[in-house]
Amino acid sequence: MRIDKFLNSVNITKRRAVSEDMCKNGVVKINNIVVKPAKDVKIGDIIEISYLEKVVKYEVLQIPQTKTIPKSQQNEYVKEV
């Protein structure tokens, strides 16, 4: 699954366009490498998002099969590191 779709489907970003812009602006890294929106996410990857005042890291636990998941199930797909 693409990183921009993944961030949207696991409720890290509210819209896919937002996650796409974040990737294009170099804010999103996978395993310490700045990625483009089309980069595929695999189980075990560490996603790092650099916000203005903090950096948040997530570990990918599983890839969602549906377009969106309930916010209550977010911890089944990503774990904050």
C-alpha cells in the first residue's frame, strides 16, 4: 500500500491530499529515508513524521485491507515508537 494511502487509512492524517503534501515536502520518512507519496509500506517499517514542534515515529504492524479503518482499531495497524 502506498504511504499516502496508508497514513490516511490508519487515521494518522485526515485526508489523503494532506499525507501526499507531507510526503512531497519531505516531512515523511520510512526507515530514515525521505519518501515520495507512491512509496510502498511494508510490515515492520518505521514511519517518521516531522511536525513543527515534534517528531513522531510509528511502526507498521499490519496493512489494512479496506480503504479506512475505525479509529478504535488504529493500534492494531500502527504502534507509536
